[in-house]
Amino acid sequence: MVKELTEELQGYQWEMPIGLEIPPDKIRARLDLYQDSIIFYLVDGRTIKTKMVSARDITMALLREVPMSSGLLPRNTLWWRQNKNGPEFALWRPPAVWKAALMLEAFKPPRRFKLPLPGLIFICSPGRQPRIYAAKKRPASPRDVIYHAPLFNVFSSGDTCAGTHKFPPNVSEIPESFFTSFFTREAQFNDRSKKYPKDLLQLWEELDGKAKYPLRDLVRIGTIKDIL
């Protein structure tokens, strides 16, 4: 078995054009990816060493050759991470009054509101719609509690419905960009308020023009750890 594997691995060669007069480059290592495991083969002369490795081992080995930097982070950035969709930034917006426009019927003017909202966490990637959560204070620990954002166009997971709205590549502009689009009764808007669990519009109508959001009305979704 070892002999056959040795001959198989050593049979792989990178053939150079004959005119370059460069000898073939023999294989020195190989990775075999199976459904439940990854096997690493290291060819050392006539000896082959094998071991199981993890996807993390491979990633970390490759990243040694790849310089990574977050660059200058946007103001009020809670954290930054890299995921399968690229860089992701968690941006904090403290409690404030936001202007919002709600389209209730097509081809009719939207209803406009001035809404006092709690602190909001926007999970942003360049050019993509954010995920949004609410918090009673700026998060400082993975154990800090987060709440459903009392907003339309937001699913129970925190994901948002972009519709036709185009978000900017500059992540620092995404929170404000979210509020420039028209809200509609899309996504999920139940259980966003303890006082009005079935109708978020009633909450908006009550808050319109007020200065402060009633934090006791927030509906818990989990902790910072859950979205990290």
C-alpha cells in the first residue's frame, strides 16, 4: 500500500516546456479532501508521512502568507470580522430621533414620522443590506442583551429587506442609508413591542414627535454572543 501510494504521488510532475531545459518539478505534498476528513501527505524522498488535518489548520497555514489589516475603522465600530461574504462591521448608533417614511399604499404619498429610537447595532458589509438589533446601552460584553429593532422591513433574525434600495460600499454610510429608503409592511413586524405586539404602526404613531424611546417596551432577542 505504501509503495503504491509512493509511486502514485511521485508520478505527479509539473512538466515544463522542453525548450526551457528545466527538469520536471516533483510533487512534495498533497491534500485529499474527503466528506468527513482531510488527509495530508508529505513526500520526503521515498518516504510518505500522512496525518489528518483540519480546515482551520489549512486556513491558518495559508494566512501566514496573506497580510490582513482592517485599515481605519468607521467611528463607533463595535467589532470587525471576516466571513464568507467578505468584511463585516458592527456599527453602533446611540439613541436618537430618526426620520422615517412608511409606504402604506402603492402610488400614494408615504406617512412620515420622527421616531425616537433606542441604541441600534447595524451589522454591515459593503454594498449589502444590514442586520439590525436594538440595545439599551452600548454593548461592552458578549453577555449584553440585545433586542428586536422596533422597525419595519426587519425580520425576526435581524436581517433586513432591501427591496430596490441600493446600499453604499462605504459601510459607515449604511445606517443612515437604511433610513433614507421607504419602509413598507414587508418582512416581519409582529412582536416588536410589548405594548403593541400585533401592530408596530400603533407604536410608531404613539412615538411620533416624542423625544425618548421607552426602553421597557423592547422585546428581547438574545445576547451579543448570539450574533457573534
